Amino acid sequence: MASGSVGNIEAVDIGVIVAYFVVCIGFGLWASLKNRGSVGGYFLANRSMNFILIGASLFSSNIGSGHFIGLAGSGASSGIGIAVFELNAIFVLMVLGWIFVPVYIASGVYTMPEYILKRFGGQRIRIYLAVLALLLSVFTKIAADLYAGALFITLAMGWNIYVAIVVLLAISAIYTVTGGLTAVMWTDFIQTIIMIAGAIYLMVVCFLEVGGFEPVTHRFMAAIPNTTIYYQMTAPNNYSYKNCGIPSDTSFHFFRPADDPGLPWPGVIFGLTISSVWYWCSDQVIVQRALSAKNYSHAKAGCVLAGYLKFFPLWLIVLPGMISRILFTNEIGCADPDLCERICNSRAGCTNIAYPTLVIRLMPVGARGLMLAVMLAALMSSLSSVFNSSSTIFTMDIWRQIRKKPTEVELMIVGRVFVLVMVGLSIAWVPIVQNFSELFNYIQSVTSYLSPPICAVYVLAILWKRTNEIGAFWGLMIGLAIGIIRFAWESAYTQVTCGREGDDKRPAVIKDVHYLYFGMLLFGIVFIIVVVLSLLTKPIPDKHLHRLTFWNRFSKEERVDLSEKKSKEQPDANSIATAKSKEQADDNSVTTAETEPFPDDDPWWKKGINWICGIEKAIPAAVVREEDTSLDEVPLFRRLCSVNAIVLMSFAFFLWGFFA
């Protein structure tokens, strides 16, 4: 090891990483000086973000280190097909911007469970969705990013995995705790630039190494490990793995046969769309960014910008992953479990190390540190987004059920403390994460087991006013039961790898029903249950639904919010502004007492604590302003957003057709 080096990186690389941390934390702390002193400022950045910050934050919140490891690994394993997840998101982002966001803005909500409360009344659906969102955040989103980030750092730097993860979690929590959504979105913006710039550099290096795109299409199909070639020529017929490690004939196609074990085309078109609508249109991490927009036009433009950025992963992550297999075939494409275990400590294969291997083997000194900074940026961006959104859900949807009239100061302190709780849970989950070898597929399958019921309920809540609380609740409960049964049943069997098909003991209903097909089936079941039960039970009166569905989003009628205390409410009908202000005030139940600036004669340690909690300059809680819930747009901006959305989707259709 050279003097001043750590693992596979040199002192210059370490300097680049340190510089990244300084810039990242500096921007986070700078942003933390704004929008910290109120609930709206901490959780929704005072609804003041422009479309560039929104689009960058949407992209970087989604593209975590799990994508760099998972997408590149899937590309190395099976070709470009995995990129359909990214292209599908382009269309769903337009659904978010044009169908879901206007309803959320008009309703004046902070969180998705809060929207469900306004839409259906009662607390049971809201609490269920809040708890489920928190659990999914810890056991899927954070787990995936920690696994991928730890894998990269371990290979590149030789650090102890726990030391690396604790440091990353701590730094992510610093600017999330101190600055809230404003700090998170500003750091997301910086990290998006770093991610794209570094990934473009590595992509260019990769294509120069193999001679361009055309050679990739030929050399990838010939990237067969020596063990497979040798045993096909000389081994006796009883060698189990002689047909493994061979690229599929569909490696350069998006649309694959309906019985394809990886990405069957009906599942890609319909099943994947169901999971995507849940993630992009009802997940707090994503929707929170759109709700922070200064107006509706900026929210739509942010979705369009994020859609343009979603073209990058195919070229910046998936294709470099395939090139990694071409350049390092015997390592990345290994097929013999014993050999794979020696290479990457995994008997299931080594495609997960495709991207880290490119960075370590191809990048020069300094640039290697930049790419490690890219991975750190992806990891920390996703973590900070999950931390902030999870604290929002806990504070606004759960804590306010425990404390009926919390003060503004109390809510801000609870939100920050809960981030620290999430950090602790994440660290405790690390040993479990290390046991997963195919974490990307694990995350996608869990999503298909749990998200379709939520997707069905949100789609019906937005598009069909006849949907009521009884239908939605029992649809969610029955869907949850079916999803858990399938997940537990499948988990009871050991995953069968190539060459061991004879050991597969799974029943046909598990083995032959792809998780995307199951997601389609589960969505259909829940959809029917919600519709039937809603039709058989009492409808929600129209006076409770104004500005809560797509069809009445422009309504100027006064809405009487559904709640358990609605009999005590006396809405003021004088004006729409007064009505909306009361709706928010009733729902938030935030006491504005104790939000005056704190005296200057407090001891230094108390001033420090107040600054961390954002209450050294706390201001009275403001009700939602009428402009915050307005869907009015400047005609020019509205047309620009629509034209760009059409251009974006047209280009996406072209790519689908080109690689179909």
C-alpha cells in the first residue's frame, strides 16, 4: 500500500472526498439558516422551492447508491432491460405533476396520510399508512442504500463497514436535523451535479475502453466466463454450472417474452406501472418535494426536469455495468458459486460489484476519489431525503395523535429527535442488510407485495369521489393480508440459482407467478373490493370533498373536513381564504404559544440547543395561505410545461421502440 493511501485509493482521492464533505455540509448548514423556524419551513421549505431544486431533488432522492450498484449489476447480469424502471418513471412523473399534485396542493396538506385523513375522515387509514411508510423506509429504502454504499466503500477503501456507515449516517443526519427540507433540497441539488458529472466521466472512459457503443452489442454477448467455456468443452455432463454465465438473447431488448423470469413484458407495462404510481405519486419522500414548490407551475416543471434526468441512468449506470462484464468477464460474470465466493463473498454471483470494479480499475487518481464522492452523494442524498420525510410523517401524523395540541416548538423538536431515532434503527439493521445478496430484486418484490393496495386506494381516492372510508380501509387490510402471505410463503423457500433448478421445491403459484404479475393481480383484487364496498355503503357527502379529487380540484366551495370532532367544528363561510385557513388550523391543531423569540440572556449551551432545533428564531405558526393552495398559472408557463412534457414523453416512446 502506497504511503498516504487507504485501501485502493490514494491521498489525492481522500482529499477530493474531504472537499466533497466540506462543500456538502457547508451548503447544508448555509441552507439551514433559512426556513427553519416553523413547521411549514422545516417540513415543506415554506413552499418556496423553484423547479430546478425540485427536479434535482426528485432525481437524487430516487437515484441512491442502491441504483449505482443494483442497476449496473442487473445490466451486467441481464442487459439493458432493467432500464425500463427508469423510462417507466418518466411517464409516471407526468401523472404526478398533472393529476396527483394539483389535488395535493389544492387540499393544503403536509403529508400523504394527512391527505387520506381529509379525503376519508377517521384515523385508522391515516395511522396505518403512516406506520407502514416508516417501516418501509427503515427496512427497504435505508436498507438498500446502506447495503450498496457499504459494498462500495468496503471495496474501495477497506474500511470497517460499521465505521463507514455510522459516519455516513451521522453526516446525513446533521444537515437533515439542523435545516429540514430546505437543507436537504439544496444538498440534493449539489449532489445531483456531482453524481451526473462523475458518472458521465466514467461512462466516457468505459466507452473509450471498449471502442464505442457498437462493440458493446457484440462483445457483451460473448462475455462468458472461462469456467463455463471450459466445462462446456471438457466437463462431464454432471457439472451443474456449465450452462450458467451465458448472456441472454434478449439482453438488448426492453420487451421480453411473457414467461421471461426477469422482466416479462406484461409485467413491465402494467405491474411496474402500479408500483411506480405508488412510489412517485403517493410516497412521502417524493411528493414532499413537489409540495415544496412556490407554485403549481414550478411543481409541474420540477416533474418534467426530473423526467429528463431519468434518461441518464441507462447510459450512465446500466451500460457501464454491461461494459464492466465485458472488461472483467471472469470476475463480474462468474458462474461457479465457489469461485464467486472467493471473488466477492457471495455464492449468488458477483454482478453487484460491477460498478465499484470499474471505478477502482479504470479511474485515475483523483477521479477515483470523485467517483467515490459520487457514491457518497447518492447514498447521503437518499438517506437525508428518507430521514426528513419520515420525520414529517411521524411528527404530523403520529405525534399529533399522541399530543392533541402540540406547540410549534414541540413539533420541530420531535421532528429532529425522530431523525436521530431513524439513525439508530438504521445502524441496528446493518447486520440484517449484510445477509442479502440480491437486495435490488428483494426491494422490488417487497414493493410488489405491499404497494398495489396503496396504489389502488390513492388512484380511486383521486379519480372517483364515490370511494369511501369503509371501502378504502378494508381494501387495504385485505390487500395487506394477501401480500404478506405471498411474501412469507416465498421467503420460506431458499432462492434457487442457475445450475440448481432440480433443487427447486417451490410450488407453481410461487415459482411461476412473477412478482410483477402478482402485483397486477393484487391491484385488481383490491380495486374491486374498494369499489364494491364503497357502492354498498354510504357515500361521502360532496361538502366534505371539495378540492380533494381531480374533478373538483378547482372548486371554490367551502369544504367541511371529515374528522372525529366534526360535530364541534363551526366553519366560517365568509370567504374561501378564511375557510382554507380554518381547515388547516383545525387539522394541524398546533398551538402558537411559546413560539416567540427566546431571550438573549440564555446560557451558550441553551442557545446552541435552540439553534439546532430551529427555535432560536421561532415565529408564530401561520395557516396555509390562499396562494399556497392555488392552482392558477401564468398561461406562458403552463404552455411551456405542457410542451416539454410532450417532448419528454415522445423521446421516451422513441427509446422504448428503439430497444423494444
